[in-house]
Amino acid sequence: MVVTKRKSNFLFLAAVATADTMRIAIQGSGVAAAACAQRLQAKHAVTVFESGRGPGGRMSTRRAREFQWDHGAQYFSPKSEPFARVVDDWVARRWCAAWTGAHCVWSVESGVSEDPKAASARYVGSPGMNAICKGLLEGEGIDTRYETRAVAKPRGGGSGGWILQHAKSGRALGEFDFLVCSDKTAAMQHRKDLDRTVLADFVRPASAVPSVPSLALMVAMQATHLRFDSLLLNEHPTFSWLARDSSKPGRSRADGVECWVAHASPDCAKRLLSGGGRPSAIREAVVHELVPPFQALVSELSDAVGPPPKVLLAQGHRWGAAFPTACLDSCGSGRSQFYLDEPNRFAACGDFFSPYPGRVEGGWISGTSLADALL
């Protein structure tokens, strides 16, 4: 079953199955988009438009100087058998590997202790989290265009389809027979990526999916001597998660420098975002406000004595409304893995359609389910 503007979509899907090759545009390059594109290329010509400098969405990897961080998704653990088989394939292709670090939890009452879920396998992209999406998009039938936010306008003239333009320059990007949106934030009021009138039946419920903002601090610093590689913090006033990124597969360093990612707690993120401001100002605020408490926490939890390790580089990042806390069916649109608008030749996929909102597995399920329906 799919979310669709018509009660029955069997005639449409049958027509797609027998149609000639379509030119399909996909907005976004996260795991839902990449998984969808990889399958669609078997029959259709696929063009992926990504506003960032590289693939991945929330599976992106930030690089600065000689350092790198997974500043969005930290790891994933398969919940379903189909996804577990896919992860095995990704491991065989060397797109990802198991993260066998020391995983711990923290609470006010107990301090640091082993994470009771540490026995479950945790996987990460290797040598960076974005290696998975990069691998999925390497197919010969996929044209990926980075630093290109695409605005879609109905083609008109009774032929259906879409005309895409560059969001900033207005430059023509081409005409397409079908449009797939994989970015929930494209439905937000301040974005112009989608025609809000023609696609109102998607835009309204998608923009209502609840989500939480997240702030990430990325730090390169001298050795910390901490005994854990990841730390889930419960009810900490400033941080919800710490990870020694350089402990992940494919990221080891010979110079002793450690790369850490610290995610702000929900209350801390809400406080720092309450004043609004431009993205650059928010990134600066993340560094200014979170580096001192991060250094203090490292000193508190470390066995080392003396001054805290020197910070060599620090950067901040804001993940706007990117992390959904519920799936689309909870907003009254029905249970489904994707959205399909037959008359307007439009579809959408993403982890907010799946039983696993905010998870890598959820994005993969949605993207592949949509592709299978269109093949």
C-alpha cells in the first residue's frame, strides 16, 4: 500500500512497468534518494540534484584540513532481515564496516557504564559515513549534480512532467518525465523547491511531520585518554551524545589527534536556536557556547591529570528540521513506505515514511520500495 492521491494506483504502476525509459529527477542524495536511484537506473535515466558539495544528507561526512567527522548519523544497526542482507553486501563492497569500539552510557546517578546495547552490531560507512551513498550513486545510469538545489515547476502543455531550474541562478537544469523528492524540508514554507499548489496534498502533511533540530560540535584535539569511543548521555544539560570519530573503521590516525563529535542535548539546542539568526551565526554560536563545556566534560571523565587537551580545530553545524520523530502516517496520511501522486508524476521517499523515522534503515526501506513500484 502506498500513500497516493487516488484510491487505486494499479493502472498507473502497470503503465510505468511497460513504459519506455523515463527521465527521472531526484531531489536530495541521502540514503533514501541514493537507494532509489540505484534501483531506478536499471530501467530509467536518473539525475540526482544535491545542494551540498557531496552526497549523504544526514549521512554526510564533514572534512576540514586533515580532519573529518560524521556529524549527522552516527551508526546504524539492522532491525529487519532484508536490510541486514543489504548491509552484508555493503560490507563486502567495502562501503561500510562494523564499529567495534567501547560504547558506553552516562547518567547522573551512575556516571559512565557500558551501554547495555553494546552487543548489537553497529555499522558505519567507511572511510566516512557518506561512502555508502557515494557507492550507491556510482552507477552509469545516474547523473549526480552537486551544489545544485533544484526548483521544480510543472511542465504544462498537457504533457505532464517537470522543468527544473537552479534555485539561486534560475539556470535551466532540464525537463523530466517524473520527479522524486527525498528531502522533507523541501516541503517547509520557506523553501521553493516544490510547487505548493500543484503538490499541496504532499506539502501539507509532509510539513506537519514533527521533527527536532540538532546541533553538532566537531572538534579535533590532542589525545583525551577517555576510556570510551561513544557515550550516550541521559539528561545531561548540554550534551546528548559524544563519539570519537577517529575510532571508527577507516579513520585511524598516526599523529595521536582525536576527532570528536558532540551532539547538543534537546534543551541546549532549543536554547541556542531560540534567538534565530543566520546559519553562519548559529555555527559560530555552537563553537563559542559548546567548546568550553565539552572540554570541561572531557576533563571530568578522563583519567588524565593536568589541563584539558588542546583543541586544534572546532566547527559547528545545525541540522534544522532534518530528524523526524514520527512517520507520515501519524499525520493522517495512511500507512506507507512512500508517497505517490499519479496525476502529477511525482513521488516522495524518506525515513519519515517508514517504521524507523530518523534511521538509515528507514530511508533505505522507503527509497527501495518506491523504486520497486516504479520499475
